[in-house]
Amino acid sequence: MENKILLIGTTNKGKVREIAEELKELPLIMKDLSEFPDISPPEETGKSFFENALLKARYYAEKTGFLTLADDSGLEVEALGGAPGIYSSRFAGPSATDEQNYTKLLNLLKGLPREKRKARFVCVMVCYHPSGQLIWSEGVWEGLIAEEPRGNYGFGYDPVFLVKEFNYEKTAGELPLQVKNQLSHRAKALKSLKEKLRDFLKELK
Ligand code: IMP
């Protein structure tokens, strides 16, 4: 089978590396958005992770003509009815820092006992072909919100996310990247997408 081009629809170098590494056995030639500096990102107006991932994948696929992978992710906190969800990066305001976002979260949960601090990271990935054919996958990572931030690894809400696989004794911010990349919502979505992508590539005209 002839190798197909896959555009990884993100400017985040860490994500590009993680995705390229996981998909390296597939018959794909990978590109990323650094090769298309003139395409400005679309507005993320979707109402769900899926809608935002689809909107981005379709946008870049239609602009470039290439099969495109895009993702959307965030943190859902049970006691807040699933917030911040798709608003995770702007929880404390339009240009909030990671620290401002997790501090707002810690303040909202102040005094709540452990059993009411359940949370999950969610990641949805969509692969969209300009013909309109698509596949998608979802990955979930379960945890609890800590009372204080801990750890210098990672980004976003990692310092306040107590990881189930470590018996809620370590935050995601205390896990080196190689460990986080075995467990995370993004890693799970990516593994599941990889399996679907094998067949999808055979079906594409
Ligand atoms: P994006 O979809 O990767 O842009 O992520 C949206 C937002 O969700 C980020 O800005 C973070 O606030 C949060 N988020 C997503 N994935 C993670 C993660 O692995 N660790 C910590 N925060 C995350």
C-alpha cells in the first residue's frame, strides 16, 4: 500500500512527537502545522470535545487537502457537573495561566472530602479525510483533585491531579513524561485511534 500523508493538526511539539512515535509503524508520511505557518487556527466553538476535535480536523483537512488528525482534551470534575471540561484552558479567564486555572479549581473544592473530589481527563481524537470520511476515538484517565499542587512535570492541571494507578498518592505533575505517556487520556485515545486507522487507511480512496 502506498504511504499516505497524515497532517497532525497541532502546533504543540510535544503532542506532535507523541503522536508521530505511536503511529510510526503505519504506512504514513507525517506532517505537522509547522509546515503551514500561513494557516491560522480555527475558533473552537464546539460544545463538546468531539465537536472541537472534528472542527479542527475538518478545517485543516479542507485547507490542505490532507488526511488530518486533531484532538481536544480537558478536565471534568464530578462535583462541578463536569466543569471545566471544554473550557479547561480558559477556566480562570481568557488568557489565564495554568496556575490561575488550578488555583480556581482548588478554591472551588476547598473543604470537600476525598470521595467528592473525583475527576477525569478526557481526550477525543478525530481523523478526517477531505472526502468527508472520518474515524474518532476517546481516552479517559481517572483521578482525584488534590488539596495542594505538587510536582514540576507536565502542564495544565497535572500538579493537582492525583493518579488512580499510583493509588492517588502521586499527582500527574510528579510523573516523568515517559510514565505519563503510558497512562494518560491522550495515550489511550491515541492507541485506540491507531487500531482504527489501520483499517481506515485501507478503505480510503
Ligand atoms: P488541549 O486540548 O490539549 O489544548 O487541552 C486543553 C486544556 O485541558 C489544557 O490547556 C489543560 O488545561 C487541560 N489539559 C488537557 N490535557 C491535560 C493534561 O494531560 N494535563 C493537564 N492538563 C491537561
